[in-house]
Amino acid sequence: MSVAAADAAAGPRRAALSDLAADDLAALLGGWGFKPMHAARVLRQFYARDGELPAPGPRLPAGLAERLASEFPPGATSLAARAVSADGTVKLLLRLADARLVETVLLPDLREDRAAGCLSCQAGCAMGCDFCATALTGLERDLTAGEMVEQFFALRREAAALGRRLHTVVFMGMGEPLLNLDAVLAAVRRMADNRLGGLGWAQVTVSTVGIVPGIDALAETGLPINLAVSLHAPDDATRRRLLPAGRRFAIADILAAADRFQARHGRPVSIQYCLLRGVNDSPGHARALADVLGARRMHVNLLRYNPAGPGLSGACYEPSDEAAAGRFLEELRGRGLAAHLRRPRGPDIDAACGQLRAARISYPLS
């Protein structure tokens, strides 16, 4: 049966508690005959227990925990696969209620008590980036806020099992966050709010391939979160080869939007740049990138590519060698830019975006 047929047979997805904001739950409790004021306590327990429904006890009115258990499924996701890298990276493949699969990744920090999380916001992706495995299946659907919160819970449990604390999260997994912005923001509010997930606003980063209206919309929210822009090329011609979104938004327009975000929030924007051998990693590319960024107070994250096989164009990309990556980094620093070279994570567990999912998809996509 195709996913579309399965969707039709299953009918509307049943909401999970992770889908609800406090006001939504308060209204629901009132309709059940409970005081709406209990919504805040229920959600505090739910988030403190990493997605487990509250247990009966003196802090809840009689019958409420039982009613919650009867009304809500135990979670919006289930674990389909788990892979652990020699470097400590943990990749989870989560199955949604409609059988679709999404990835989320835990990355241990250099500090032994911390970890970072990478979250997905869509099942598949429509951006078509040629070096990304997620692009091969296209976009299946947006994730709900609850499905993103469930990833957050899963990563917090993984971190705790390793004696670590989930310290930061970035929406840099499957999908384009700014094309599912309302749900992403709803999830961020629940993860970051001290009354719920307690992560903290400054610990959240939203990454984009450069959707200019979305960057401006994110800035308008006023939320004190971070922005990362996946540039991956210093010129529009190269970028259009790698990222079809580059055909719609020029680099100058993307950086102008990033400038507006930074001016409003006062937080330096991160520029993500994946080094691909012979494509965008020459000293000339580095100098061109420095020229494009100019005097902007932005931080460049140079990423080592995890090979993902042929892209949509059929091209196979390779990571830059260490010498080329080092020269690129020194060119940027020599021009006064703040730049770091991120070490590759999880190459032995298909840690590049979409790889584990592509290997495990067992349902027809049409």
C-alpha cells in the first residue's frame, strides 16, 4: 500500500499531548469537567518526564491521569532504528504514526556533560540540494510541532543515558524549517520555555537554505533564537548547481535578509559551508566568500562532507582533503573572518542527513 493510500485508510491523525500548547490543553480540560488551571501542571510533568504521561498522584485531581491516558496515544513517534558511531554520535530513525520515517541526531559535546541535538522539521525535503540524501525522496509532508517535540524528548533520553544533558538543538535535519515555520516556532516555544522543555531560547538555532521571506518572518517573531544560513558557495552560479533554491534567491538577497535578522536580534548569524572537493573548496572560493561576507560580523562554520552517494543530478561529491580544508580556513581567517572547521561526525553510521532513512525506507512513496 502506498503512503497516500495508507493516509486515506488511517484517516485524520490522532493528536498527541506533545501537539498541544497550554491554552489548548486548558480548553480541553475544561470540556472534560476539570479545572483548566491543571493544564500547566500536566504539561510540566509531561515535559519533565520526557514525554511520558503524568502518573496518578496527589498533585492531580482524581481521574485526570486516567483520562489523559485514555485520550492520548503514548507518543507521536516510535523508534525504528538506532545507530551509534565510534565517535559517540547517536542517530535515531523515528517512525511517525503514518509510517513515515524521520531522523534526529545526538552529537556529544567536547564537554563531557553536554550534547547537541539535530532535529528534522519535515518528512523528506523539497529543496533538492544535490549533495543531500534527503533530497532523493522529495517532500512527503510537514511535521507537526508535536512530532518535533517528540524528537527533543528522544534526544534528551539518549543524552541522559550517556550521562550528558541536551544543551542545544538545531533545526538542521530533514526539511527546510522556514517552509514549516508555524509548526517549528510552536515546537521551539515548548522546548525553550522554562515552564516546559526548559532548554532556553539562546540554545536553539534554526537553519535555512536561504528562504528570504522566511528569514524576515523569523526576525519579526522577536524570539531570541539563532539563525544559520546554509550558503555552501560564494557565487550564485556555483550555488545554483548545488542548491536549486539558489535559482530563486541570490546570495546578496539572502545576506541582506540575514543582516536584517542580525540587526534586530543582535546575534551573529552563522554561515554554513560544506566543503566539496573540486567544487567549492579552492583558495579562490575562500577569497570570494570573504569578499561576499565583507565586514559582516558573522561566523563561518566549515563542514566536512559525509558522502551520501549520487545526488539528484547523478553527481557524486567527495569531501575536501585535510590540506584543502586547512587552506580554506586560513584564507578566511587571514581576511579577518571568524571561522571554524567542524570535524565530521558519524561517518560510520550514515550520519549525513537522510542516509539512514534512505537505507531503511520500506514503503512506496507514491
